[in-house]
Amino acid sequence: MASMGLNMDEQKAVERFKTDVVEPSMTQLVILDFYADWCGPCKAIAPMLEKVAAEYADKGVVLKKIDVDEEKFIAAQFQVQSIPTIYALFQGQPVADLTNARSESQMKQTLDQILGQLPIKPGADQSAEGTQGQQDVGQFVDMAEKVLADGDAERAAGVFMQVVQMAPDNAAAHAGLVRALVQAERIDEAKSALAAAEGIPSLADDPQLDQARNALELAGNKVDDGELAALREKAEADPENLQARYDYAEAAFAAGDRDAAADELLALVEKDREWNEGAARTRLIDIFGAVGLEDPWVVATRRRLSKILFG
């Protein structure tokens, strides 16, 4: 994909594509998925692609996704006319059109055929130092975090579960799995997942598991609708009753109302940041970790907190 005669934005798009897709394809088989956030069929097929890519990672397969709305120039170069459009790339060149492989079995059968014809060695350039393998795992963790931030906790849990199977000693994957299960209201499974992670000696004291513990602790504050309404009324009736407002904030978050919880806790910090040894600010930080530090809502709420604390 030559860059001569291109404008600045197109040149940047080409450079991104070279770094994100072409370079990995020099030693691995890249599943290239052209999609859009508004595309229903894209969302439907995404979990299958993620699952297959995770299972085939040790065979030299990696999944890369191109948002056609953000990368119009790249999509045009591949003559993408409908989505999802899915290609297999090796050494920078398309080697197969995978678009019609819509089931897991079809995709695996096609990948097996391709892998049998290409000089891709399982673990090539990955096993010596483990660097590429770690990058692949990191890619799937990042993908799962994005899915979780987009509000699809069930799908995120599935991706995190695949990563845990690929890399049992990856703390971020274990913590993400617990957080995703909590957000999916699968609390018993989340407790089991946390217990499993804590049973791995290298992970027991990892600070990332604290985020998972916080997520479970916060979920434990859930009350029924009647009690939640009573807590809200009590907090609204007496704004000087900081404990009542704090109790309502915890229950609101456990009920899924992040905004109400954040508004209440931020108001408490602004009113008296030292109240109860800084409990409101501490609980906000716990919430940030439980939701995910890169989540857009968390980023925005952290800015609000910083403005209160530092002006």
C-alpha cells in the first residue's frame, strides 16, 4: 500500500495499518475484520471471531479489527462494500476471504486449510522470549476491556475467560473476568473466579485482584427497589446527613446507577473531603477500579474528582 501522492490523513492511516496489521502479518496469520459499531451482523459474529482467534493464538493466528467509519481510506483500499468483511492476511497480502465462514466450525476448518499451506510455525518468534505471546494476550485483554466499557459484560466475560485459559497467570485477565461477571450480575461465578485467581501463588498478592475484590464488595451492597427508594428519600430529606448520602451512593452503584452514585460521592468530597477519613473519595477510587480505569465513564468522573480536589 504505497503512500506516495497521499494526503496527511491518508499517510497516517497507512502507517497505522502497517504497524497494527502488516507487521504482525509478517510472521503470523492475521484475521482482518472490517466492522462498524452500528453493524448488527458485525456484533453477532464478533464473539466467534474472538473465541477462534484466542484458541488459535498458539498456532500463529491473531485477530485485528478495522472500524470502517474511522479508517475509511483503508476500507476503500480493500474495496469493502459491505460489512462484516473478513480477510486472512499473511506477509501483508490477503490470502483468503473469510467473510462467508460464519460459524465457528467453518472458520476453524478454513483456518486449518490456510495454516497447512503457509510457512507459519506455531509459536514462531514468540516462544524464545515470550514477548509476542504476551503482546497477543495483552491484545485480547485490551479487547475485552473495550467490550466491557461498551456495556456488553456477557461478551467481555467470554473474552476474559478465553484469555485466562490462554494465560492462567495473567492477573489483568483474572481481574477483568471477575469484574465482567459482576457487571453481568453473575455474582456466584465471580466469587468462584476470584477464588481461583487467589489460588494461584503468583497472583495472590497482585494489586489488580484488589479491583476484582472491590467489584464484589460493591456488588454486595445491592438492595431491593423499595429499600433503594427509602435510602434515596432519607439522603434527600437531610443533605447534612452525610452517612445517609454515602449509604445511598453505595446502594445506587450496586443497583447499576453509576451516575447517581458518583454525583452523591463527589458532592460529599466537595462538602467535606475528610469526612469519615476520606471515605467518599476512597469509595470513588474503589468504583473506578471495579468499573475499569480506562472506561470512558471512569475517565470523565476522575476529571470531575480532580477538579474538586485540585481546582
